[in-house]
Amino acid sequence: MIGHSFDPGSLTLVGAGPGDPELITLKGIRALESADAVLYDALTNPVLLDHAPASADRLFVGKLKGRPSMPQEEINELIAAQAEGGRHVVRLKGGDPFVFGRGMEELLFAHSRGIRTAVIPGVSASVAAPGTACIPVTHRGVSDSFWVLTGNTADGHISADLDAAIRTNATVVILMGLAAADRIGRRYTEAGKADLPAAIIFEATMPGETVLTGPVGQLGNLAAGAHLSGPATIIIGNVVKLRAMNERTSSTLIHHESRI
Amino acid sequence: MIGHSFDPGSLTLVGAGPGDPELITLKGIRALESADAVLYDALTNPVLLDHAPASADRLFVGKLKGRPSMPQEEINELIAAQAEGGRHVVRLKGGDPFVFGRGMEELLFAHSRGIRTAVIPGVSASVAAPGTACIPVTHRGVSDSFWVLTGNTADGHISADLDAAIRTNATVVILMGLAAADRIGRRYTEAGKADLPAAIIFEATMPGETVLTGPVGQLGNLAAGAHLSGPATIIIGNVVKLRAMNERTSSTLIHHESRI
């Protein structure tokens, strides 16, 4: 197989992918296999920890029901303490480490402490959630660009540029936007684009995957009516219609591979 | 290991990742392992074909020097002919199948012929090329959205929404934009943003990876001075500065894993 050298006393940021534990990369698995400590949170599939040696510490740093998540400063210090003890620290991040993952903050902190670092990118839900739901983020004649925003910025808002995004023909993808669905729908409506097709994808790439579609003007109702929670991906634009095209061809022709 | 069922007489679109052959997903490898025929092009690393059984046909459908690439219609017919012969056809696409990959065209064509399909997303260069170069597409306080465009649309232009993108604070990522670098730089300059930092990444995630940075107003000169060709990723926005921050910390602290 291919040779690898992960240094002791180093940090490797690993993109864990969008949910399906087979959507991690081969390189990410190799990093886990050589980990002395793995830091993970609620956005990463715990099945992935099985790739780490039995002797590796598995450290949960995410949010538990009814308890706040560990502050970023504490996570940074934990990474440093482990790496400075000569261990190879793998920080598993949902999706890709640099798509709203605060990965760069951890990397910069490690650098400031003289710790060697590496980054292994991952499959981002921004592309994979719509993709596995048969909604391409780009398609000739329909959309030649896509714009990824968050519904939950550092100060809890939708990305500042949403209104600019609404005025373009770009496919708009919003991560962590479920709580903001009603506000998003109203802003499209105010811009005269209430009829643009939209989808909300829950548990993307997982056995419980649920895809709801409707006009973006009804996004709030769509989200509320779903009675679902957890991370969701919102996608807005005419590419959403392509999913329906496939379904009309024959719903039985579309399948996704069996999962665990 | 994990059980899979890839149907004979079906098409699986597989995202091959951005270049490094270890940046394919485990699920993508499983698909290749059960392939009867693999269709690939110049944007996928040929090393990945080693995952397919020795008995599988390896069909090149890309552009060869001095010869035009196979028309999309011919690729579609080849997929259909193989799948209708009862074979499991894997179509390897560089990056993710739905990021400027024409993947949906192949999927819709297969559906129209009654062929079962599956999609396995991949690591897109739009996020991974900057990421492995220590440029995060998002970072708190710097950028809370990113916009992915192409420098080479169906009719050979830059995505129509580039001017709108320039007026926002979104990180802008342009794929296949090398030939348009000078035009891109001039449009930023005309918008009064000539000083915004930009990077061009050649051979992202591969041993020959080269990263050039400079003000976007000089993007044309940067591209011309590189004397490099091939697929390149352009990234524009203040997140590009974070790479330099890392380098200043200590250039020897940044390393990427050894590659093949």
C-alpha cells in the first residue's frame, strides 16, 4: 500500500464527510489509523472512530443534550496538550474542516504553539447533500455557479450576503439554516422570487435521509411541517427541479447504495 | 467489512477527488472494486483505476493532446451500451460529479434509457485546493460564505454572476479560470478591488502542487508568469491572507502528508 508518515506531536485536521461513514477519504482513514488521540464532536459519525487503534484516546468535544459544547479555547488547549505530549492528534470535523468548521482557528492555534499540522480535506455536505438527493449544484443551462452560506454565523445570523445571493442566478446552498428557514423564505419573497424551487435535506447521505421540496416562499412552512431537527442543508435554485425530472422518469430507477 | 450491492446493468457516478489518489472516498473505492467497466478522463488520476478488477474494461473518454475530447453524446451512448449489456459501469469524474462535471447530463440520459443509477459524491477541488494550501474558504471574522464559479462555461465564458460576486464579501473560487485570469483581474480592478488577495493553485493536492499569491489586480501577470498549465484553482478574498499568517509563524511547521 501507500506509505505514510504522520508525526508524533502533530495535529491532523481530517474532514469526516457528510454523514455516511464510507464518505470519508482513504487518506482520512490512514490518519485515523495512526492516531494516538481523536477529538470528535456531534457532527462526525462515531462509527469512524473504529478506524483508530484500540489504544487511541477518543475525546468528545461536542455539544451534549442540555449541556453547552466545549468552548473553542478549551478544544484548542486540549489539542495542544495532547500534541505537546508527543502524540499524533487527529481532529475529526464534519464535512470539510474549512467549511464553517472553525478548522483554521485550530490550525492557527497549533501553529502558534509550534505544533506541526496537516490538513486532509473532506466531502462537504454543501455539495454532497444535494448531490446524493439528485440535485446537482451546477448544470449546463440551469446554473453555472453555486454559493454556500451559513444560517448561523458567529453572531447567530444568516451570512450577510444572502440578499446579494438572492439577486443572482447562482444555486444557493445554506448550511445550518433550519432555524432561519422562515426568514430566508421571506427574504426571497420580498425580492419577488417566492416561486423559486427549494429543498431541505435532513440526515443527508444517512439511512434516515429525508428530502422535502417546495417553493422557497414556503420554506418556513416546509421546515416547520417536517417535525425534524438536526443539521439540515437548504438548497435554492432551478437545479432543484432536476430531481423531480428524475423521479418522473421512474422513481424505481433511482437508488442509492446500501448503507451500514 | 461493509456489505454493498452494486447492480449489474447500472451506472455509478463516482467523484474521484481533486488529484491525490487517496482523496477518493471509501465508497468510491468499493464502487470501483465491483466495476465491469470504468469510464475516465484526463481530470481523474489514472492510479485510481488500480482499484478496479483486472478484468474490468478501462475506457478513456477524455481529451488527448491534439485531439478533441469525445462528445458528451458519445460518452452517454457508451455508458448506455455498457450498462444495457448487463455490466456495472463506473463513471469516474474529477472532484465531485456535480461541480461543473456534467454528471447530471449522464445521469438523466441513463434514466431516459431505464438504467439504474447511483451517485457517490467526491472531494471537490473548489474547497480542497485552497484547503490543502492552508487557505480556508470560510473563517470567522473574515468570510462567512464562499461562491464557486467557472472560468469556462458551456459557451466558453466566465460565469455570468462574476460581477455580482465581486461586489460581495464572499470568498470567490473559480475553477477552470486560468485562461480568464487577466479578464478576472481587470474586472476586480474596475470594481475598485484590485488589492484583494488572490491565489492560483496548480496541481492541487499533488506532488507538483504550486501556489502563487498576489493582489487580484495582478492575476493575469501572476498566471502568465507561472509558465504553468493544466487545471488550476483561483481563490480570491481576504482568507488568502491566512496562508501567509501560517507561513510567518514558521514555514517549517507546515507540512502535508507524504504522497505516492
